[in-house]
Amino acid sequence: MTAAAGRGTTVVSERAVRKIAERAAVEAAPTGIRPAKDATKGTATVRGRRADVALEVALPCQASLSDTVRRLQSHVSDRTRELTGLHVDAPRVGVTALLPARPGWSAPVSDTPVPVGRTPLRWWSPRRLPAGLCTLVLTVLCGALALELVLVHLAHRPAAPWRTESVHWLTGHGSADPAVRVVAGLLAVLGLGMVFLALAPGRRGLLTVSSSDPRVRAAVDRTAVALLVRDAVGDVPGIGPVRVRVGRRRATVRARLAFGPRDTARDGVREAARGVLDSCDLRRPLKLRVRVRPDDSWEPADRTSKETSADAS
């Protein structure tokens, strides 16, 4: 029998884990809607026998985000573990879009009780681009300095002109020199910027969704919420063009009134927008601001009724 060391080692690449997780996410989508495979994106990191998976998916707007994300996490974790043999924790799931469901579809009802948890207010960003740029710059500078020291001390080559000139310039300029103060100020601003990037959440385009399970973290894109509000407000009788802006703490709706009473239309717009925002079940409820302005061709309802009565007589 061949020894364990001679049979080789099976290595599962991060790309394979990512593909399996994306396919499992498509399989776990609700029955009434099947998003395209390209609409589900994921990332995977493999460390030894463990794998960390993150997914970005699109879900139907009528579904319960907490229950749907919980089922998706369970299926993706079990399916990836079954096919790869790696230990996969519950993946991080981000809801990037809310899609309309097919006619006649209803969200499944789950009777399984879940423990009460706390959802974070904001979705943190890994800051890959700033971290990568900072690492690249520091690597180039440290590598150039290390190469210079090796060439001088081991190869007995003369010091590079840039190093000698820098040393001579620093010996002739103190802390009172304007150039030194400018450089120090720039470095201080750069340091404060790095501290801000490390402490700020970053992904301002996402709004976290409330969840009763502490293991579930879900977020929805602000653009998707704005589209849902715009479609709901557009169905209000008498409302024409609609513009919606969803911020981190406030949703602003600006609508044009084509016909009908202005107060009634404003109440209808407010009710429709508030219904959509409440259905999103956001962790931090958004304040709603509604502005309804009449079009140039708009006429009050009482004037229209008087003209109709006069024509009839």
C-alpha cells in the first residue's frame, strides 16, 4: 500500500470554490424567480482546509430577505462543503438588486423559530484598492532601499546619487524649513486619511436589512430601493414623472402632478413610498420627504368639475 506522503495532495483552487458557490446560490434562489448566472457574483478565499465565501445576489422583492438569505447561506455552505471537502462557514451575502417575481408567485412561509440577533447598521468595506495601493508603494520603496543597502555593503558599490543627495539635503534643512513643513503636513494628511479609511464603514451604497438571526448579514443597494419607490409612486393616480433619491438616512421623493387634487395625490405618494420602505425591513428606517408639484397643464379638481357642469348645461 502506498504511503500517504506518496499519494499526493488534492488542492481545490479558489476559482473552483467560487464557481461552486455561485452555482449553489443560483440553485437556492426562490422557485418563482431564477436570476441569471451572471447576476450572481462571488469571491472565495481558501486557507488550508477552510474556505471563506462571499456572494452578491439578486432576490425577488416580495420575498422575506432574512429567511431567503438564511436558506441561501445554508444551501451554499452545505453544497460547497459536499463538493470540495473543505470546511465552509456561512457565506457573507449581499443583496444587490430586488427583482420582480413571476405572476402568481408568493413567498414561502417559514414556521421555524430563529434566535433574536442584532444586525449591524452599516456594511463594512474590505478596502482592497487603498490597501493594495499602499502595499504597492511601500513595497517599492522598501525594496529599493534594501537593494541599495545590499549593493553598498555586499557588492562594495558606491551609494546611489539619490541616497547621498537626500542625506545631504536633510543635513542642511531643519524643522523650520518651509519645504520640510510642507512635506510633514502632506504626510500628516495622508496618515489621517488612512486612519479614516480604517475606521469608516465605506460601502455607503448599501443599506443593511434587519435579521432575526445573528448569523445572517444582508444588505440592499440604495439604487434598488429607489427604483422600487419610484415604481410604487408612479402607480398613484394623477402622478406623472417621479424622481427618487435614497440616502443613508433619508428618502426624498419629487413627483409632478398631472391631474387631480394635490393634497390627495401627496397623501397617496407618501403612503405608497412609506409602504415600500417598510417592506424593505431596513435596519435603520429612512426618513421620508415628499414634494408634489403640479405640471404646467394641471388644473384643480373643482375647476375641472365646474367646467364639466357648464358644458353639460
